[in-house]
Amino acid sequence: MREEKINKLYFGDIDKPVRNIDRRDFIKKLGGGLIIVFSLSSFAFKSRSEDDHDKRLDDKLDLNAYLRIKEDGTVDCFTGKIEMGQGIITSLAQVLSEELEVPMDKINMVMGDTDLCPYDAGTWGSLTTRFFDPLLRSAAVEAKVELIKLASVELKLSEQELICKDGFVESVNNAKPKISYSDLTKGQKIVKTITKAPVLKKPSDFKTIGKPIISTDAINKVTGKALYTADIQLPGMLYASIKRPPAHRAKIKSIDTSGAEAIEGTKLIKDGDLIAVLHKDPLVAEEATVKIKVEWDIPESKANDQNIFKHILDTAKLWKYTEEKGDLKAGFDEADEVIESEYHDGYKAHASIETHAATAHFVNDTLEIWASTQTPFGTRESISKELDMPVDKVHVKQIFLGGGFGGKIYNQQAIECAKLAKLSGKPVQLSWTRREEFMYDKFRPAAVTKLKSGIKTNGKITASSFDIYCSGPRGTQDFYNIPNLKTGIYGGQGVHPFGTGAWRAPGNNTNTFAREAHIDDLAFKIGMDPIEFRLKNIEDKQIRTAIKLATETFAYKKPQTGKNRGCGMAIGLDAGTIVVLIAEVEVNPSTGEVTPLRMVCAQDMGQVVNPHGATVQTEGGLTMGLGYALYEDIEFDWGTVKTRNFDTYEFTRFSTTCPIECVFTDDMETPPQGGGEPAIICVGGAIANAVFHASGARVNQLPITAERVLKQLQ
């Protein structure tokens, strides 16, 4: 009787389709348990952000997952998202624990495995918490409903008399009649699909959400137990080393591989432009590659790091206007002062600790591959196309990433490794050297920003034109209530000499730097305090609250805090989060050297799921931001990248990292927003403004090197 009731309750809708999820194949792989299938496409969960970035994402998001309560009482959450240090392996478990009423140590996050997890477009854009968090909570609520239905049959009590608590369903009035989740699901396979958004817990009832929890993977990572792609060892595995050209778009004119082939145990692979040596010892493989003699045809240089900004202005074409309001001419005519500025920002490397890597082998006719990728399903599709094999015969397996920052969206190393495994018939591991990483990792694009603004002597901005070359529209939405505004986006093919792509909050770093430096210049022009000037033009209550939190935490009084010392503010919006950063620096007037002294970052990111996770992500973003603001620069001559390692690519070190304080507005009633990317966007602007206030040197090009400061001082 019990089985008949359960079958009638749960198996009626098993054939309902869920977009991009092959449920039948997935369910076949699982044992018993209560399985909840859910997809964002069924609901209207939206970020509170209204920027162009989110508008373009709304129609492209496809976040899906499975939740299984197993026979032993543990819970598996299957998601196409991956963990690369941003902490979602913890925060997602945290929200699941909250709504499912199960201890966190009972939750197992299965992430990015293309055979076990549903399709996901990729882990990028600070999307996971904003869009996936409420979806996962909804699945947990639905699971509780089904568990209570099962318990009602088993305990012979009405559903209204039962609640879920600590992995059990028990009576509301008497804790004695209770049954564990494992006893309820034992020996069965029960499948439910969410059809409408359930009612989630109120923040006042939270027990886990909002509590600081150290990352659940932290111990394994600091003790070396956690595995990364290059840690995978397979029987008979060969290490690959690829012969690379000296410049992008270089072509082979002639080649002599005899030196490499003479080394015992080497296996030479030649497949079009792919020239590689395989060996059981990675050092021998590298040595053999060096012995391959190639004559290259290198393209003529069109620009280098000295004239790239002129090249960008000459070649980038207008794409579109993203924001237009009022009458620019009338606004400038009304102004008491009109100021024009141009800002430059150079190429930046992701510089992840882990270089791009992949380990691959064939099991019968199926390729199994571990790859350091933010897009497992995109990797699977690329390999399938390149190797001309069915997509379901490519299995990308779950693995940690040693940093991504947008650089591991692209999967060249995985494709190369898969091809070498197929051509050699052996398990193969390919780990890019740091030189290869600087050559083939897609840089953050160099960009130019032109700003022209009109202001009244009372501090009101009357008009502004914002022309953005190659950094894109992210973070350009107006929050200064400028009545007459026009924002133009310029770009195009062939502008850059090498590959460029996403880099932690793509484009927003450059755009916020330019806008916030310009805002300070406007304030300086009329002799107004830069924070007072911002408040004069900002009406948004949430932004004003964040400014107040930042200034009070910093104990801000005046922009000049001492001889050769100054502090600067920058404000930005990214991934639904409001960021206000105040930085203090010291400038050596003799050398131009800038020393960061302190940073205070206030953020309104809505509901803060894990304050510890939010803090470490903010600290990481600000530390990385000091790199692009003060140190990181790429030297190149068109396709020849001259900066090829950390001996010439300077970034933030422990010795140059200043004290950082992170504070968050108390906004638990608002949906959670992005946390991995936003904080970094304000560092360039805040540091540039602090340098100006400390020394009078207005440096309009990042990074703000000692040489550039000295030039302005002179």
C-alpha cells in the first residue's frame, strides 16, 4: 500500500522535459533517493542590477541542477558550476542546509562533471549567488514538502502536523514520532520536478544563511589533499610539450624535428600547426621541444605598448550608444565649467597560480578529461567538434581550479590535450608553462576612455559624454543623475594583436577608473570636497548609505591626511552590488613610488550568505586590484609578447599589500548579489584619486607607476 501511494504521488510527471537536461540518462546513473529536478527557466528570479550586462544575460541564462537525498541520509547537489576559489562550494551548501534542514557536513557538492551534472553555460559574471542561490533554496523547500508527504504516510500523521529538522521529519507538538530522511528514501527512486517557486524562509528565521563559515574545502587545500588538474596521475601517462611560435599569427616556413626524435623515449606528434613531443618525463619532453628547429614567418608590427592607445583610437569603430538622455549641447551651454579628459588602461594578465592544464585519456571510445576550465560543458562541445566525436562520448570530470578570473573560460589547452591523447593512443597531461600562459591566456584588453563633462559652480553636473574604446559597456550606467548624457561604445575586429577576453568584472575596472578619476577632477575644478561633490549628485539611497558606511568606517574627515599622504574614493556598481572604496596612499616625491597604506571597502550586496566568504572574496579582489592599479603591465611588439614571466610582470606581493577592512550594509531582506567580482572595480579609481590628493600628480594611465607619477610631478 505504501509503495502504491508513493508511486502514484511521484512517478506521474517523470517524462516532463526540463531544458538542457537529459534526465533519463542522469537518473540511470543514480541509486535510490529523493531526486529533485529544477531549472531557472521555470521561474522569474532576477538580479536587482539593471546594468546592460544583466539585461543581456537575462535571455541567455540556463541554470539547472539536481538535488538527491540519498539512502544514507547524505545529500548530493549536482550543479554545472565549478569551484575556483570563489567559495560557492561552501555558500551553496549553506543555503541548501538552511532550507533543507540538514547539517552542512551531510552535503556533498558535485560540480562541473558533464556526466553527472546538468548543463550550465559556465561559472563567470558573479552569476552563481545572484541567480542560482534562490533556485537551490527552492529545490530544498520542495524536497521538504515531499519528505513530509512520505513521512505522513509512514507516521500516519497529517502533513500539517509535521516539520523537518536536522535531517528528520518529526511531529510539530511531540519530537518522539520522527523518521530520518534516510529511512524515508531507502530503497526507492523518487523523482520530482519543481513547477512553481516555493515560499522561502524569512531572514528572521535563518540559522545558517548569514553566518560566517570557513570554506569547506579549506583544510584539504592548505594541507595539499585537494587535487587539481596537474595532480591527476594515470598509468602509462605521457607529458606533453608543444613547440610554440615566437609571436601570434606566426606561420611555419620550415621545420627540422630530427633533434627531438633522436632523444630516446620521445613520441613526436605533428598535426597541422600542432607540433608536440610526448615523454614519460616532463623535463625530457621540454628538452626535446627545444631541439625542434623552426623558421617562422612573423607578421609585421602594427603597434606596441608605446603606441597601442593611438592604434585603438584609429581602428575602433562605434558599436552603439548604450545610454542617451537630454540634450548634450544644452547641458554644456548651461555649465560654468567644461572639462575633457582621456584615460588609458593597458593589457593585463590573469596570472592565476595554476596555469592552464588538462589530463586526458580514452576509456574504450569515451574521452575522459580533467581540465582547468570555468566552462566544462563548453569544453566538452569544443572537444567534440575538434575531434569529430559525439558530445556524449566526451566526459569532463570534476576538479578544482587554482584561480580563473575569466581566463579559464577559453579551453585551448584542453583541446590540445584531447587531440594528443587521441593521436598518441596514450593518457596525456599538458600543463602550460608560465611563458605559454602569458602567450596564450587571453589578456584583459587595453582601452581608451574619453570623458567630457559640464558642471555648475554649485557642484551639479549638467552634461557628460562618455566614449569607451574596447572595454565594453559593463559598469557604465549613470548613477550621478546627469540630466544630459550620451555613452558610446567602440570596438571591432583586428584592434588587438593577440587574444583578449574576460578579466574579473570585464571592462568595469577600466570604466570605473576613468569615471571616478574624472569625478574627482570635476570636484577639484570648483574647489569642492570629492565626497561632498559625489553626494551632491547622487540621489540613490542605497549608494548614499554605502558612502556613509565607508566614510564612517574609514573615519574620513579630509582628503589630505598628511604630508605626501592622501586618500581617494571611488564608487561603482557591478553584478548588482554597490561598491564604495576609500584608499590611502603615500607618494615619495623624489622617486614617484606609491605605497598603499590602507583600504576600506563598503558594499551593499543584498543578503550576505556567508560573511566570511564575502570578506575573503573582497580582500582578494582588492589585493588583485592593487596589481592592475599600480604594477601590472604588458610589454609587447604587436604579436610578440615580451612580458613572459613573473620576473618582468610585477603584481601585488604580501609586502605591498596594505591593511584592508571590509564592511557590508545590513540588507538581509534583499536577494543576494554578486560578491566575487565587484570590489575590484574601484581600486584603480580610488588609488589614482589618492595619489592626486597626496601629491597633485594626476596620472591618467594604469598602472600608476613611479615613472608616470614623476612625469606628472615634473
